[in-house]
Amino acid sequence: MTLAIERVGLVGCGQMGAGFAEVCARAGLNVLAVVGSEDSAERGRKRITTSLDRLVRKDKLAASERDAVLDRITFTTDHKALRDRQFVLEAVAEDLAVKQAVFAVLDEVVPDEGAVLASTTSALSITKLGRATEAPERVIGVHFFNPVPVMPLVELVPSLATGATTVVRTTAFVTGLLGKEVVTARDRAGFVVNAMLVPYLLSAVRLLESGVASAEDIDRGMTAGCGHPMGPLALIDLIGLDVVAAVGEAMYAETKDPLHAPPALLLRMIDGGFLGRKSGRGFHEH
């Protein structure tokens, strides 16, 4: 019998981490988030509170339940506090070395051999993350989509070393407790969704870069012409230009496919601080 997960850990509480914490706490789970500073904790708490307040305003959540959800989430700067967690999600920057350092720490401070150590990476190798630990059989990719409370899909990415028990326990957790749908992908760059999505997004940047059409017309072409809910450049703004570039670079490093290489325009915009919605300006004004 697979034991139910009740105590969840989280490392990093940015956009994805905060969404994960919210979903877990709304499912009645005890959530402990490890962050780098008190300022990071405050930003994470604000992200979660803002999301819950939006639900209260829409009469989708009672104020009392919002307060109960927030009470289930605790912040700390001490990784050792994760020692009793049954499932820990790494949600730090999309940088292999940074993530490997986190997994090396988790391997030491989470002693339970049955505990799952998961990464929400968009494209990095789960095998390489697992090798940062002494127990790669409990490491798995669990790729949520933004915004986590809204998007129904999660990609599960076991590596060649991931144990069958880890896969079963993670699947039960994600589908049963969190109510998400899952697709299972092999451990390859981009998995399923980004392997299709990223070349599409980057091709839109190349069209803009070469002067084929304006950002507005490129997006309108895909919404009005193909029925997409959002144009590719608007979607990049939502995801974050820096995040899209990091995923593309990770995919290019593995595949050497030119379609995965971030265009010069995207990199220059990032250099200029134009990161999309989170900075107020990307391919569109926000």
C-alpha cells in the first residue's frame, strides 16, 4: 500500500512555487516552504494571498477557508526543517547547477527513503538532478504549468534511475490529492509540451525580428486565424522572456537543434530588463 502524502516541502516560492503551495494547502496538506530570505518569504506569502483573495472576490472561496489555507503554509530559511516531509518540490531558478545544489542538500536533510524529491524543471535533465543525490531512485520531474492553481496538467518525468514506487506515489499524489491530469514523458529536453511549444514561440520571435509582421499582427494571426486563446508573443510575456530563453537554451544544449536556440532579439530584450508581464514590458506593454 502506498502511504498518503500529508506533509509537503517546497524549495523556492516564486511564481511556480507559490502556485504549488496554494494548491497543496487548498487540498488540506501541511506545506513548508524554504526560501532564501525573509523578503523572499514575504513575496511568496503575498503571491499566495493575492491569488486567494481573487477567489474570495469571485465568491469561489470563503474568507474563512482562505485564512485556513494560509495557516497551512509555513515559511523558513532552514532546509533542515524539511526532514519530516514526504514530498519535496524543488522550484528554484532554471539553472542546472543551482538545482543540483538543492538536490544535494535535500538528499542529506530528507532521510526518509520513501520521500519523493521532485523538480518542476521545464527542460533540464532529471537524470543529472538525480545524480546530485545518493538515491536517484526517489528523484522525479513534476512539471506544473502556470498558473498552477488553474492549469490542469502536470508532466511526470521519471529518469532511467527513478524507482517504480516513486512514480506510483507521485502519480497518486498529483492526480488524487491535487486533482491534476498527468502525461508521462521520457527524460529528454523539453519533455512533451515544451518540445512542441518552445520552437513555436521562438519562431514567432524570429518573425518579429525579421520584420515579417508586428507583434500585434503575429499574435492576432494565431488567435483569430488558428483559434489559439493567446498569441505566441503574448504567451512569452506571460511566461517570462527569461524563462522561455532558459528553456530554449537547455533544449539547444542537448539537441543542438537551431529551432531551440533563443533568437538575438529575445536575448537583447532580456538584457534590457524587458521580461514580460512581471517587468511591465515585453513584446507588449503591461
